[in-house]
Amino acid sequence: MAAPPELAEPTTTVKTEPVISVRRLWKVFGPKAERVPGSPELSALSRRELMDKTGCTAAVRGIDFDIAPGEVFVVMGLSGSGKSTLVRCLTRLIEPTAGEMVFEGEDILAADPRRLRELRRSKFSMVFQHFGLLPHRRVIDNVCYGLEIRGVRKADRLERAQEVIDLVGLGGCERSYPDQLSGGMQQRVGLARALAGDPDVLLFDEPFSALDPLIRRDMQNEVIRLHREVGKTMVFITHDLSEALKLGDRILIMRDGKAVQSGTGEELVGAPADDYVRDFVRDVPRADVLTLKWIMRPARPDDVLDGPEFGPHVVVREAVRAVLAADRPVKVVRDGELLGVVGHEEILASVAGEG
Amino acid sequence: MTALALPRVLARRPSRGVLLIAALAAFLVLWVVLRGLHTLSLGASQLTPLHHAVNDFNDALGAGRNTNPLFLYFFNEIRLVVDEFVTFVQAVIAQPAFGRPVPLIGWLGVVAIVGYVSYAVANWRVALPAAAGFAFLGLQGLWQESMDTLALTLSAVVIALLFSLPLGIWAGLSDRFNRLITPVLDFMQTMPTFVYLAPLTLIFLIGPASATIATIVYAAPPAIRFTAHGIRSAPHDTVEASESLGATRRQTLVKVLLPAAKRTIVLGINQTIMAALSMVTIAALIDAPGLGKTVVKALQTLDVGTAFNAGLAIVVMAIVLDRVTTAAGARAERARLDTRPTSTLVRRVVLIVGGALTLVAVWFSTTYLWAAEFPPDVSVGPAIAQAATTVTDWVQTNLSPVTGGIKDVVTLVLIDPLQMLLTESPWWLLAALVVAVSALIGSARAALVSAACLLLLVGTGLWADAMATLASTIVATAIVMALGVVVGVWMGRNQMVDRVLRPGLDAGQTMPAFVYLVPFLALFGASRFTAIVAAVVFAAPVAIKVVADGIRSVSPTTVEAATAAGSSTWQLITKVQLPMARHALTLATNQGLIYVLSMVVVGGLVGAGALGYDVVAGFSQAQLYGKGLAAGVAIVLLGVMLDRLTQAAARRSQ
């Protein structure tokens, strides 16, 4: 039997120094919005009540999170949950109403316009849902745009643009105009434009929602590949749970501007914080997401404990064959310590979606 | 309880339709009784104290023109600058100058430049007809007049763009400024072209400077509006993407917003040029040189042949200017799709060679007389004028039973009764009716505006003339709307018809209002009816297009559902499409009224009488100056009243 693959330790908090650290972030739209976050009474109101009472809409309500270097951090929620506002607050495309945002030790909210532009030019890049390409420029000039406004010399920026165009698989389309390309190809241009400036952090605002399912899958794989190759920190906004589970190291679920739960995919599926999340993850094929530690049970005295051994972070799907082939329960072991066992019953319940 | 009370409340309040009919009936009854009382009529040469006061004011201004500091350091300076500029442009292409017997650039040079510029901004398919069109102006024997018109138009457009493009950009970027300037532009555009002229002559005197300033005022709004609109409708995503990459406001403006708005801005420039041409021809009334003057003079002597020849020249120039600027707007689109390197190379070669040839042609035209002055012996102008006169004579002798019949029937059945109703009623009775109608079909606000406008109309001392003009306006608008609904529904329902008719309508709208007078003068002679027909032809295209677009924008699902329910075509039109397009109908009425009003005034030249005549007479006779100015104000008041009323009705229908 092949040795079970060991997965990384699941993380709920970032252990290394975070790239981005956000605390008590609020964004309220409307008249005299700034009074809402400070007032315990107003900030406790529901969205509807707040609207009736003050005429304000709270899009983001006291969000906290940390993002580790090189991590893919997914913010997921339905439309109107405030996720797009949240990602725009990170580079102050939308000015937050209250809170703290620290990027590489620097307070972003304290940055003056010039410093903010510098950050946008060199540290952050964003990919948009509807691409946001310049229709009057060719692909290569679109990719150059960020470098051009930084004042990079023409020869240098064309060279760099050609590099990223090849990186995202757009080679041959350099001279086309955006409206001559399919949606998927256009979003590759958006991706190339974001990569051209070699930013530390890539922000994706529902980049694939406007694409066909098949193309969406290609583009998701493209992002996974790019993440492997360039290793950027990524913040990814989506309303699609399967996309979140596929891409995200960690996922933050938002509802009505609030964070409902954050954690790895298996934490969300295995231990939903409330009915809202439970409802969300109901249709997820659990065996694909959960690891053995979520379905194991404590060993009983009558268990025969000489079956095959697995680590706790082996995905259920990968252990199904081994468990069913064995005539005794499979042991879940970490560092020689027996954590629990998994038998036919547990594995079947999980595959059938009941566990 | 409430459920029972509700129907009774509804039953007790008669519907607006019933109230409207009741108001009209009451008016008719009282009219019969009180007819001829308090009509406030004023003879053609009679003046009120107000008119005298304006005359005196004008005289005082004239006397103080060179001592009053406001004039000395402000108005006179503006006038001087504009005058210098216009004179310079005229010296280049139109008038003898720089100690030469001919302008700096003669006909050959101008034709070559027109062809070359047209090719540069568009393509040869536009360039050849443009050059041919300008050569034709020379053949008509109207070269110098045409160049005067062109010089004035171009001067006005250049000055107008100098400030309207920055203003448009500002309005595009700033919500506050946009809110501030929109009502101003609305007002500038709803005012009939004519009325700019009178107050401007008060300040800037009669002549090319006033004409150019009036043209600038009239032609600037489209460029401001289109520029602002183009910048505002740049895709939000793209602007945000640019910001997210760290672009400064300036970079976003120059690299994202302006390129995205380019097409719209060029369209705005096109509108500005067409408006300028239209105004320059009308400005002939305040002694602006050019083709307009030829038309006005010919109209005043009823010389249809000459008027036709000059009118044709205006049309040719309008078509050339329109085609070239429209093609310039479309070119950016097409050129970028054509990525073949050879065609760019060919184009570059043609541009260089053509440029050299153009320079040679310009040099010829400044050096040799044959290239400077259009050879008079090849003129076809007299032939055209002769042919037009012959046709007119033939029509007037042979078709007069038909044309005269139509004219008499419409005049007897529609115009006369309505005019009698309006002008022979006591002014307060009619005013009460108008206020009541405003309240019923518009809103309380519209009623207030109407009341204010009516009182001010009484104040101008031209109540009876204003009512006569109102009668013509109503008749013309009714015909425009009848045409608008019939043709508009046809176009809206039939793609083929739309494709055939729309270019004609577009062309009709770009023509200066002036030229419509000529053919109808030939057909019907000078009369109120002639002015009305010209107004209908001028106003119908816009009404037709608005109705057609309204019909087309009715949701296809609704039409499909109605068809599936077994509606006949007639039922479909009357029960689904027209009711759902009723906002478009009221909008069409609004636009139709404004266009008609601006034209019924121009019709003063061909016998429309009333306010139009007062204005025209005011320009030509010093003692009628005050009355003419008051008539201009009266037209604005009518315009504001009708505009607010129909807009209120449109809002109600939404």
C-alpha cells in the first residue's frame, strides 16, 4: 500500500507575520456614515433597521482577518454580502469608514494620496469581474498600462508585457483589441495586466463569474498554476463555494457585511459555525473536502487495531479504497499516536453525504 | 367601511378628461359672449411704452458705447477680439485682404484643402464628394458667399470649442458642475435660434461679430453636453482598474476617459458644426455676410430662383460638413480593425503626396488669378436659378388649383378658426383656460409657470401677436404629431422602413432651418400656411424618430405575449405599443413644439406674420427695434411655457 500523502497542517490563524492585517473594518454608505461604527447602539442594528433609522447602508461591518504571505485567501458570500466592497477597501478604491489595515507593517489608512498611488502601482494589483480593459488599446498596450503610468521606458515595458503575456498564455494575441477576444481571453489580459507590475498581492474581484463554466474551470486552473509559479499572495472574491474550496487556502464567509466564519475548506464543511454556513456547504461532496480526522471515531475496546495506518489530513476520497479493502478499521495516526479509527460505516456515511 | 367608501370617492371626482372637456366648453361659451373684448390687439406700427423704453435704452446704449466702462473694457473688447478673428479667417478664404484684390487662398486651394483634410480625418470616399461639393459651390456662382458662410461657421466653431470642450470635461468629471450646467444648457437649447440675436445686437451691434457670438452661444451646448456624456459613460470598471493600478486623475483622464469618449466628442463637434452653420445662415438677419444673406434678400423680393440657388449651396455645404465629421467619428473604429500593414503604408504615402499636391494647389491659388477667383464663365448658378423660377412659375400657373386648394382648405378649416378663437378672446379668459389646461394635463407647477409666462406676455404688449403665433404653432404641431405617430409606428414596427427612411430624416435634421422655406415659398407663395408647412417639414423628423424609438423599445416579450393572445395588428398597435410608448409620444410632442416654434418664427420671412414678423421688422427698422426685442422675449416665453407644460405632461405619463 502506498504511503498516505501528508497534507499541510490546517491553519485557523496565521503563524508567520501577516502580509495584510485587517481589524474592525467598517464601510458604511450614506449620510453621516462615520457615526455608525463608533456607536454601539447603531452598529448593533441589522441592515434593514440601520437603513430605516439613519438612511445608511453598512456594506462591511467590523471585519477582522490576517493574510499570510503566499496564501490564497478567499472571501465568499452571496451578492450584497459586502465582499466586493471589502476588497476595494483594501486599496482604498472605496474609502473605509473605520478600522485598521496594516500592509507589511504600514498603516494603509494613513497613506497620503501619493503614497497610496505608489502602493497601487507596485504592491497591489486587481483583476475585475468585467475585466475593465481599455477598449481603444491593443492587448499589449493594455498590459503595458500599469507600467506606462509608472513611467517605465517603452522598450522595458513592452519586454515585460511580452513576458507576462506569454506567462498567461496569450501569446499571438498581442496586436488584437479586447473586443476581438472571448471573455476568457479578455480576463487573461486582465490577469496579465495585474501581473505586469510584479505586485506583492493580487486581488481578484469575482474574476470568473462572467465566464462560461468550462472556461471558468480553465481559468481557475490557470490561477492555481500561476500561484504555484509566481507564489503571490492572493485575495480572491467569489460567490461560488466550489471555486472557493478549489482555490482557497483559507476562506472567509460573509453575510450582510459581517464575517460568519473563517477557516480552511474542511473546517467550514466539517464544522459549520451556524445554519447559514451549514446550508451553504450542504451540497458539497464531503468526501472530496473532509479529511479523516473529521470522520474518525475513538477506538472501541473490541476494535482490532492492526489495520493500515493513515495520517489525519488524508482526504476521505483518497482513503475510501483502502478502508473498504481492509477487513478491519483503519487507524488514524499522527507521530505514532493513535487519534482514532475509521471503519466501513464511517467511510460510507461520509461518501453518501451524511457524515 | 373603507372598501365601501372607496368607489364613492372615485365616483365623486370626475376624471381629468371630463374636467378638460368642461373647461374647453366653458371657454367656448364665454368666448361667444365676450368675443372681441379685451383682446389687447396692437397695430403693426403701434408701440407700447415698453417698446419706446427699449428703443430709448438702445439709443442710450449706443450713445454710451464708447464711454461706459462696462462697454469700454468688456463688451467692446470681446467684440474686437471676435471681430479680428473673423476678419482674419475671412481674409484667408473669403474677402480681399492684405493689399490683394483676392483672398489669401483662392478656390483651388480651398477645394484642395477640403479634399485633403477630408481624406486625413476620414477616407477618399468622403474626400472626393467633399471636394466636388465645394467645387460645385463655385460653379453655382456663390464662391465668395459660401466662403463667408464657411469663415463665420469655422470661426464660431473654433471659439466655441475652445471653451466648450474644457467645460464638457469639467462637467464630465464633476457631478456638482454637471448639475449646475445642465439646466443652463437645457434653457439655451430650448430657446428658438432667433431670440439670441436681438439682445446680442443690443450689446455687440449688428454685423459679423454679433452673428459669430450668437452662433457661439447657440452652437456650444452640444459640444459641452456630448463631451460630458462621453466621459460620464466611460465604463466604470475600466476607470476603477486604472485607479487600482495607481493612475493619477490626470493620467486616468488622458489615457482612459478621453480615448473612451473620443467618438462621442467627435459626434458633439459634428452637432456643434451643424448648429453653427444653421445659425450663421439665420444671422443674415443681423447683417452677417454669406449665403444666408442671399437667401434673405431673395425671399424679401420673392425671387424664388435666386433663393433656391443659394439654399442649394447651404444644403451642399451642410452635407459636406456633416459627412466629413460623421465619417471622422466612425473612422477611428474602422481603422483599428484594419490591421493590415499595407493599407497603413498606402495611406501614409497618399497623405504625403496629397499634402504636397495640396500645398502646390494653395500656392497656385495665391499666385494666379485663375486659381484664385472662380472662373465666372462656367457658372451654372443662373441656369439653376432660371430652372427653379421656371418650375415655380409652371407650378403656380398649372398647379395653383391643387396647391392653392390645399392651402385654402387648411387655412379655412384649421388656421383661421383657431387663430380667431385665440386672438379674439378676452386675454384673461384665454389665460385662465391655458392655466387650467396646464394644471389638468401637466402639474400644479406647470400651471404656475404658465400663469407667470402669460402675465409676462401681456407685459410685452404683444399678446394678440403671441396668440396668433401660438395658433400657428398648435396647428403645425398637430400635423407634426399626426405624421410622427403614423410614420413613427410604421418605422418602429418595420426594420426595412426604418432603414430606408432614417437616413433621410437624419439629413433633414442637419439642414439649416432656413432652406425649408424656399421650396414651399415656390409652391404656396408667401402665407401663414407656407410657414407652417416649412415648420412641419423641419420638426417632423425628430418627432418621427422619437416615436419610432419608443415603439421599438416596447419589450418584445410583451408584444409576443399580446400576439400569442391573438391580437390583431391594429389591437397590437393601439392597445399595447402606443400605450406603452406614451412617454415617447409626449416627448415627441415636446420636441415637435420646440422645433415648430423656432421655425414658425423663421417663417416670419415668408408671411407668417405675428411675432415672427415683429422680430424681422425689428432688425430692419430702427423705430421698431424695441417691439422686435419684445417679440423675441415673447417667443421665449411661449417656448418656456410650452416646454414646461409638455415636460410636466411627459413626467405624468411615466
